[in-house]
Amino acid sequence: MKITKNINKEIFREYDIRGVFPTDLTEDVSYTIGRGFASYIRDLGKNICVIGHDNRISSPLLYESLMKGLTDSGVNVISLGLCTTPMYYYACIYKGVYQGLMVTASHNPKEYNGYKIAFSAEGNAKGKEITDFYDYLMKGNFKEGHGLVTEYNVHDDYINLFDKSLKFGKRMPKVLIDPGNGTTSIIVHDLFDRYLTGVSYIFDESDGTFPNHHPDPAVEENLSILKKKVVEGGFDCGISFDGDGDRVGLVSNSGKYIPADLIMLIVIRNIINKVNKKEFLYDVKCTKALSDEIEKLGGKGIMYRTGNSYTKAAVRDMNLPYGGELSGHMYFRDKFPGFDSGIYAGLRICEILSWTDKSIDQLLEGINKYYSTPEIKIKTTDDAKFKIVEKVKQYVESKGYKHVDIDGVKTMFDDSWALVRASNTGPNLTLRFEASTEKRLEEIKNEFEDVVNSNL
């Protein structure tokens, strides 16, 4: 292993570092990131960090070279080994060491890997923090040293956290769990079987090649087998997680895919009378039914930009009891430390069911009806995507449309809305549309897709 400057700048993204192994990420790149991170936090007066890795095939190799880089620059390492990202988050909290790296590419395909990085208690680095770190790496002025490695198995302490944060009623819901062969496979039985009877599992063997389906529960297609088996088995719900375990997906008792913004609606209905501050954060991609319901319940909805690093920090900084985003990240702060854990979110859904005779479908009754598209991804380049969003903004302004630009351009009409934004995790544009009728949905979809396509 050696220090290298042959590092693709494009893998340093808005929320994390993410690229293809072994094209973008190699032992030398990982070693260099370790040297750079250790030197960077030593400049901040820190000499210790926490690291963990997910179950991807490339993760152990990248993890070992990262750890070598960290210790060669004089930083002591608390090594978690194989763990979910939420387990890593809690290890940082439990140890009081908030700087660290998690080797993971979240829900990306198996050939990807990367690093979620934190320099302080502010949480995962984002935006300029990441570009500044890249510039620091390229200078190559790394410190020397001999850091020590201490292994820490966070498993039992993590379990204890759940014991303090859950209280189930008399009803034991019948639940089907789909970890998608992701990293949650290593702990999901320990948690769900601890609190519930009648839990069944599919694809619960840890396998970083993800042989059964892509580990992204925000895409309905990935839950097609779960949907079918929930209906066949008469389950009260099906719950799924992404590759590193920080996001949740839900299937109702009737086999219906429940988007994360409607999961949030169920949660908010459940907790709004139990919390003092009745304000809840959601990202720009969420359905208007969610903000309608918060207002109906006497609460305040806060629309915010998309991105786990941003939304989690905002929920904390605004001291909100709960928030989340359409991708399935959810932050419970009513009786949990506020980091995103797909398993905890899934258990909270089960906790809600345990105190009622209602089904998931019934818990969603009475909400305002809208017609929405899924997220539409349009391939472009990292450079072009921002220019196209700017063109869309110019179009919207020329038409005099009401809009917000906290994250791309969200254009709002009385009966609909249209969102065009630059993806922060890849060379894509992300589009989503919603309207009160299917006809209107098609109209705004065609209008804004034409604007985007004319500028590709």
C-alpha cells in the first residue's frame, strides 16, 4: 500500500465518497484516504476515530487498507468490523467519539463502495466539507505516527438501546422481513425475534453480491417478491432495508407498496399527541398528502432539501421529534437518539400495530388523495445536470410559476407540483410529479419532461 494522487475527483460527492471497485477505489486509494482523514482530524486536535464496514465483497480489503492509513498517520482506531451503518452511528455516540468512517456504498449496486465520513459531532460531512477534504488529500501533507487499534463489538450495547426505546402492546403483528441479503442480515433476527413472535424472513443471509434483488427499498420493483409473499402468507406487513441498514421499506397487509412519505404519515399520526413540539421535517420529494395531514392534525410541516446528511442534521438542529425523507431515512428523536436505523423504523411500525387492531391500509385511511410518479431518473453528466436544472428554473420564472429552489426546482400549482433536481449520488437528474387527478399528472409530467429533454 502506498499514497496515491490518482484519485477520481468525481467520487467525492455531496454526502459521501462513492465509486466503483476496483476502478475508482483500490487499496492505495483507501490507504490514502486513511492517511488524509487521520491527518485532517489531528489538525482539529483529535487523535481517535471509529470505523466499520458493510457486507460488500470489497469492504474488508478497503477497510484494512483504510485502517492502515489511519494508524500510519498516528490516529488510534476503534474498529467495529462488520456492522450496519446505524450500528456505526451508535458506536460513535456510545464511545463519545464522533469522528469516523463507515465503509459502505449504501444501496448502490454490488460493484460500488465508498465512505461515509464525519469529522465532528456535526455528523456526516456534506457539501463543501467533502470538497475541502478532497483538496486536503491532493496536497498530500500527511502526518506520521503509530496509532493503535482497539476492537469494539457494539452488538450488545446496540440491543440495549432498542430495549430502552420500544414498548409493545398486546397484539403481536405477523411480519415478513426482507433484508435483501444486506448488512442488516447480521443483526435483524436478534432484534425482531427479541420483541415479536411470528416473524418470518426471506433473503436474510448476508451476501454482498445481493443475489436476489437490488438492496434499495425505495424502489417498488425491488420489493416485488416481498409484496407477493406478504399476501400469500397473510402477513400484517412486510419490511425491507437497504444494503447498509439505514433505510426502511414497507409493504401493507394487502401487498401494497407504501412509500416512505406515507410511512411518515402513519408515524406522525401516532406520535403527534405524545410530543411537545409538533413540528416535523420532510424532503422536497414527499407527497402533499403528508403536509396536508400534519396541518390537519394541528402540527407544522417543514419542507427541506433532500439528502441524509442534511435532513438528519436539520432535524437535530431544529430539535424536532421526528423527520425523514422519501428515500426511507427516518430520524426518531422522541425516544431514540435521532440517527437513521431501518430496523428501528421497522420496529416502530410494528410497535404502532401492536397497540391497535387496525391494519396498515386502515392506518392510511382518510388522507387526501393524490396521484404521484415514482422518482424518474434521467442519465446525464455531473457537469450538465446542474446546468439543466438552471434552465428549468429559467423556464419556470419566465412562466411566472410559484416555485422553491432549496433543492433543484420544485414548481407548485394549486392542484399539482413538479420537481426537477440534480442527484447528489450520481450523474442523474431526478424528477417527480404529483397531482390531484391522473389527467393533470400527465400534463405537468409532459410539460417538464419536455423542458428537460430539450436541454439534454
